[in-house]
Amino acid sequence: MNPLPRKARDKLLRRTDILRAATHVFAEKGYHDATMLDIARQAEYAVGTIYLYFKDKQALYLALSEEKIEELFCRIKDKMGEVQGSLAKIRVLVEEQLAYFEENEDFFRIYFSEEGFGSRLVTDKPSRQMMERIVKFRGYLTAVIKKAQAENVIRVDLDPNRTARLLGGMVKSIIIPWLKDKTLKEKDLKGSSGFILDIFLNGAASPSAKNRDALCN
């Protein structure tokens, strides 16, 4: 594989510097209060240089979001490829999401809106490219659930697409409060994986509860 020409390497380096600076500024000031000038100062570039790479703050933020999400998805797929069996893959899926959000806390604190519970993105909507990645990854997770059903790890009567979405929602319900509540920071986010997996795979009902099946109908 031929190395990139020096000019292309320099351009990539500047872009990386800008995105790194933007992560810091967005985390410190929030999306709405951050300015392109703030980011330029943090990156130690002229503000005009920032605009050569990104037309405005939203474009910069979306590029940063796409990079982080792609990095997360690639990391999960790589880690899942290292283990055998659907149960091990589901465990990796949960653990790696929690670990990645913990490692990138500064960015993900502003990935979700500060309004409400945090289900809306800061920007009006994700880019088409990001949505395509998300849809593709959801398909990948659905395939994992189908494999788990084939291995009798998950009930075969459950819709695999909805089950994959449910697992994703459970992970999100742990991550968002952790990001928003500073009192939870002392807790290990990745350590919540056991709780999520227990509820997802075994349910919340007591084994001795009467009429357990009736509760689900």
C-alpha cells in the first residue's frame, strides 16, 4: 500500500487537529455556545483555516459525530469478530459500547441534546451518511440476534429486529443518565454490562414469581 503524499498527509493532520480541538471546545462550552473562533484558537489555527475544511459549525459537528460513530461501530465489529458464539458476541456488543462511551465522555456529553431525556441530537438531524451507517449496523446486530436464536440463546418467537432495537435501547438507558449526572461518574460504566445482559437474557421477574407467563400476555 502506497503512503499518502505529503500534502495529503498534512491535510489529514490538520483535519484531525481541528476535530480534536472541536471535541474539547464542544465539551467545555456545549454545542450552542461554542464558536468556530473558539475551535480555531484551541487548534492553534487561523479561523480561515477551519472554514477551509468545514463550511460551518454544524458541518464540523456532523463530521465529528460521523467519525466517532464509525470508530465505535468498527471497534465493536472487530471485537465481535475475535470471539465465537452469539452469546459472547452479544456480551462484547454491550461491553464495548459502554467502554467507548466512557472513554469518550467529553464528546458524548454533547452528542445528545441537553433538553429532555436526551434522545434528540444537538443538530436538527443526523447526516444521510451517518443514518446509512446506523441502518447498516442495525442490520448487523439483527443478524447477531438471528444467530443467537439459531443457537437457542434467544427465543425464536421474538422478532430479531425489534429485539436488537430493545437491546440497544437498554444500553442507551444506562449511558445517558451516566453522561448527564455527575454523581454517577464514580461508577464504572462498563461495569453495568452484567446488569444489562442479565435483564436482557434472563428478564426481571423473580424465578419464584407465580404466573410469570401471565405477566407477558
